[in-house]
Amino acid sequence: MNSNNHQGASYTPNPKKPLTFVIEGKEYETFDQYKTGAELKQLAEIPLDTELFLSISKPYKDELIENEKQVNLARPETEYFFVKKKLQFSINKKPYTWYKQFIRGIQIRELGNIPAEDDIFLDIKEGWQDDQILNDEIVDLARPGKERFFSKPRPTEITIIVNARPHIWKEMNISFEQLVVLAFGSYDNNPNRGYTVTYSRGWEPKPEGTMVKGSIVSVKNKMIFDVTATDKS
């Protein structure tokens, strides 16, 4: 840990010997006497909008290092930098650190190198169904406990319920028009013919809703659709 004599310390570094410093427990070396907060964050792959601190010995407070601030790494003691607000989670049992409260499904997929044909799930405690995480879904990592994500190959087919009748479906999405065809055998473009489609047991954050002409929804196993036809004449 450093004392609070940062400004007055007199020390001449050996230019042939690299300077050592630590960010988030990982040791780094450089021949640059000064580095900005932004450069330190980039080295450690920490987002630029995250607060980075320099550890200072008590009773003094740790120093916030702004992005543009230059830090002298040639002082006698090793400098230790850290982030106060960070969240831990795992993907397929491999630990990760995230510096924001929220993470999107696509970011989980990229971090974990999960192929597009695999589904991502949030592990829910025993007795409850695991929550599938879609690419555009946002997950709050600040909830109690450490979130555990895992992936598995997507089923080649699922069952959806249309007007109380089960249908095998092999695509990720289904359209308004496709549902009408499943319900009535064909889609009538007559302007006097109208259709209403509602669904339930769908994906969060909107498991229930109404579809309109031209719309699509992501499907899940045993998702329920109700399709009705109306005559406007």
C-alpha cells in the first residue's frame, strides 16, 4: 500500500528496468513513467466509464483516477489500482467480471464464445425453470447471489399450441400470417377478412401480448396462441 507522500517523493527510475504496477490483482510492466487513467483501464480491459482507484494507505482515502489524470508509476512503492464496483458471474462454469449493473444476452454470447445455434440460460434454483436469455434481453447482475449462465444446443423442433391444438415448429420465430395458416389452413387477403392473434407463455419481458399483421415473435416450447377470424363486411 502507498502512503500519502505521492507528490513529494523523489525517485529516479532505472530506464532499463520496467516499472511494475498492479490492476485488479494482475501485475503489469511498462517503461513509461506516466500513464493516464484511460490507458490503465484499456490495459486491464476495464470500460472507460468505470471508476478506477489508486490504493492509498490508511488513514488516507483511496484516490479516484480520472481518465485524463496522469499517474507517476516510478515512485518507490508498487502502485495498486482497483475497481470498487464490479460484479462476478459465470458462463458455462467459467468466471467473468463485469463492471456494469446490466448485461445483454448478446454480450454474454460474445464473452462465452457461444455459437449462434446454441441457447443461453440463466441457472435458476432447483424446482424452478431455468430462464432462457435472448440476445436482446437485459439481465440485472446486481441481484443477490452470483448469476450462472450456461448454454446448450437449441432443439431442432418444439411444440406450440394454436387454438388448443399442438403443432410441431422448427423455426426460432413465427409470424402473424404463419399462425393464421396453422389455425385455418390458409391466409385470406380479402380486406373484409380480419384476424386477431394473441399469445401467452412466451418469453420475458413480455410473455403475453397481441400480434398484428406483419409482426413476428420468438417462440418457446408449449407457447400458446389464440387466432380468431372476423368478417368486416
